[in-house]
Amino acid sequence: MREALERFLAELAAHPRGSAHTLAAYRRDITRVLDRAAGPGRAVAPALWTRALLEGALRELTLKGYAAASAARALAAWRSFSRFCLRRGVLTTDPARALSFPRLPRRLPRTLPAPDLGRALDGLAGSDAVTLRDRALLELAYSSGLRLSELTGLDCGDLDRRSGLLRVRGKGRRERIVPAGDAALQALDRHLAAAGRSLERRDAPLFANARGLRLSGRTVQRVVRRRLSGMAGGLGVSPHALRHSFASHLLDRGADLRAIQELLGHRSLASTQIYTHVSRARLAKAYRQAHPRA
């Protein structure tokens, strides 16, 4: 089964929509079950890949406090691997097929108030190289509604400075073109000037550390937490909160939902419609607080 896992991951890697994050997550989720069946690193016979094994692994995730979304992702990995093994003759039946996905709670995305976020960004007024880089990083993430992987994956050649447009590689390796706002472009200019860099090295990372290496996702997460934790209720702010705020603030100011879908790179409008619930919730809260007979 471990050999089958390597072949399965190789097939995923060759698929146009196979991302490095998906591959790493699938490897973790499936290896966890194989280790449960026979012990870490030991060979696993196909007969050990059973429904009882998978149900036990799913219960273990729940007992360990994993979120429903994480459990659902793990189950999706197991089901995909089972189908692969069935097609390749490794398994004679698909034990994962009958398993049902855990019910996912409908949670509204966390957004940051536009005035507070604006003040926090404007407050990053230092002239040192690190502050200028962090300011440019946050401004661009909010300005263009980028996912964390999209932000860290940007190269200098992805920015057309004259037109203010950014080429973004999103989920499934799909590319889209999004605008970058004036505040983000000016912050980028200051950052690159302070770092002694230019956009001419098109294959160089747009955001790099002191050694010139591409910033990691963890580094960006630390930057967001450190720079925005002082906001009201901002403790634990994630890079994705900037993406949610981007979409919600556009919708609040009358942007078309289809346009927001394109800017976010959502394949389905249903993924974008969650922000209509955020706006309605905000309106309802404002009504309850302001109306004398609410």
C-alpha cells in the first residue's frame, strides 16, 4: 500500500490541478492511516485497508479535536486513494466509498473593519527595510485579495507596474489577472528601493528574506499576526482574513458579486456568495445597535 501511495501521489503531481499543498496534505492523511494499520514505516498489506480501519481513523481525528473541515479533507484523501487502488487492481473493493463526510458547520468568514485595517496599515510608517517589506506585503494581500500561497508565489515578473496589474497563480494552477491598488504599488516601490532590488529580475521572488530567498507561508503568517494583532479583536488575525476583508469591503461598497468572484479566482459563484451573508449580518448588527425599537 505504501508503494501504491507513491504511485498515487506521482499521478496527482502530474495533474494540472495538483498543488504542492494538496500533495503534502494527502501524503500526511493517508500515511497516518497506514501507520495506524501496521505501525510507522512498516509494510501494509491491501487486506488491512478496511472500512473499520478508516472509521477508526476518522473517530480518532474527532477525539483529538480536529475541525470538521480537516476531517473532511482527510476523508477525501482516503476516498481518492481507495479509488486509485481499485482502478489499479491493488484493492478488489473500495472500503472508503460507504463512508460519509462529517457535517461542516457554516461559518461566516472573519473580516476586519475597514477603518481599523486602514489605520493599522497607515501605522506601519517605519523606514527600515523589514517594515517597508511588511507594509508592502500586507497592502498587496489586502489590495488584491490574495491567498497565502498566491502571495508567497509571486515573482517580480508577475507585476506589470505600468498598468498596475498582477498575474496570480491560484488553486489548480489557474492563472488570473487582478489589479493592485495605488497604496499597494507605492508600498512596493518603497520596499524594492530600500532592498536595492528592481522588477527587472523577472524570475526573482517579489517578497524575499534577508538572504534573497522566497518568504515562506509561516513567515507571512507571523508578519500578519505581529503587525495586525493590535487591532480591536485582531488577536490571531490570519492572512486569509485580509482576503475575506477584501471581498467583504468591495461588496459593502457596491461591487458586483460576479466581479468579486473573478477577482478571488472562485470557480463557482456559490463560494463567493458567503460574503453576502457577511454584509447582511453587518447590516443587521448596525440596525439592532442604532434603531431605538430594534
